[in-house]
Amino acid sequence: MKAWKATGAVSARALRAAAVGTLLVAAIAGCGGGKKAKIRAPSAAATIRLSSPAFRDGARLPRQFTCAGAGKSPPLAWSGVPGRAAELVLVLEDPDAPGGTFTHWTLFRIPPRTSSVRAGAVPAGARTGRNGFGKDRYGPPCPPSGDRAHRYVFTLYALSRRSTFPAGASSTEVKDAVSGTAIAQGYLTATYRR
């Protein structure tokens, strides 16, 4: 009887230790220790040149465009949109987020003749989709304190036909639609850490 009780106590302790170990592994994987998701991009040609007057490609995102600053969207400019484009879609993603690729901003129904967007603005006629925070707006980058620098990838897509989703469409809906109708794309990457 004593042997059975001792074995039961050891088993309970072992189960608790295993449960704690499992939680620790999950927490570490969720904090950037796991495999990173890749940005899903259609096979459209990368002919659009996307830039910003506020930062160079690959440079640090200025503080004013993050959660540590004013949190407004940065100014962007582009060229090389095909003449047959019916609509432009802009997506901002963090492929280094703890839980996998995180969407910070989605703009769609951008008129194809538009060539820029001002800081903190949405182009006339465009609609904002829901970001990873569940909001229909720009969600400023705010990586966990102490994380290595995260990459923030702005992708502009030219679509062959106009989208039909409503304002507030999820980033998944937008990216799924883009994957089938994009005819050109362009990228701009910034980095940021707190």
C-alpha cells in the first residue's frame, strides 16, 4: 500500500512537471522561438517600386509610426503600376511576430491612378480592412520589449479586377482575393524593436 501511494505521488509530481514543461515550451515558441511564417505573396511580377520619404528600404521605422510615438501610418509613394490595373491593395505585415505573421494594416479599393498616400491618411476612395488587433485602421508596430528587431513589410498589389469585399474585411479575405487577381506587386521593408 505504501509503495502504491509513493508511486502515485511521484506520478502526480511527474505529471505536474510535464505540464509545466509543456507550457514553457509553448511560451518560448510563442515569443519568437518557433518557426516564422512566410508572407504569402501571389506570383505576380514585382514591377511596382514602393518607397517612403520617411525611411529607406531595410532601415528602421521612425518612432512616430510606432506604438512608442504618434502611431500614425507612414507616407508612401509608388510607381510602375500596370495601366490595366483596376485597383490597388496595400498590406503591412510583421513576419517576425511571436504567433506568426501579423497584419498591421490593410487598405483596398485604392484607385489605380493613385501614386502615394500621406502620413496618417487613407487615399480618397480607399477602404480599410481589419488588422490583427481587430480594428479597421493602421495598427502601429509594437513588438514585445526585448525582442530582436522585427521586419515590417509593406506590400502594394495591383489587381486585374476590383475587389468586392466590404470595409472591415479581414486580412485573410483580402490576401486570399489578392492571390488570385494580382498582376503586379512591390515591397518596402522597415525594421523596429523596442
